[in-house]
Amino acid sequence: MSHGFPGNGAFDRRLRANTTLNGAIALAEFAGGLFSGSLTLLLDAGHNLSDVAAVVLAPWARRFSQRPPTTRSRLRDPTGRASRPFSGS
Ligand SMILES: [Zn+2]
């Protein structure tokens, strides 16, 4: 899961390890919940699955946050005009 940013290799490895472990825990909890009839285990499996989704989205969010600003991304006031945050108006 390399995204071409220097120094992100260790971070990507940790994200992959986190995804793998959380996914394995979710599967184990799901199987245990079905086997034992425990709604708690089934619900926590769902919780862990949502954690996996969040971690899978993290590299995309990081890449998006590192994009250079565009003219469209400047702060705007409710009327749609470009704001001047340090002008005192
Ligand atoms: Zn969680």
C-alpha cells in the first residue's frame, strides 16, 4: 500500500498490520458469536469491522490532506465570495 510519499513506509506497514489484526479479531468474534449465540460478540465484530474500514480509508485521507491547495479550496463566506480572514472585516 505504498502511496509514494517519503517516510510513509513504516506507517503503511503499521496500517496493514492493524487492518490484518482487526480483521482477524472481527472474524474470530463473528465466528464465536455465531457458535455461542452471543449478541455481544456479534456486535463487537461489527464494531471491529467498522474500525477496519476506518483504517482502510486512512491512507486515502492522508493523501487527500497532502494535496496542494487549489483556488477552489480557499475559505469562502456564506455569500460565496472569497474571504479575507486576516483583514479584520
Ligand atoms: Zn473501535
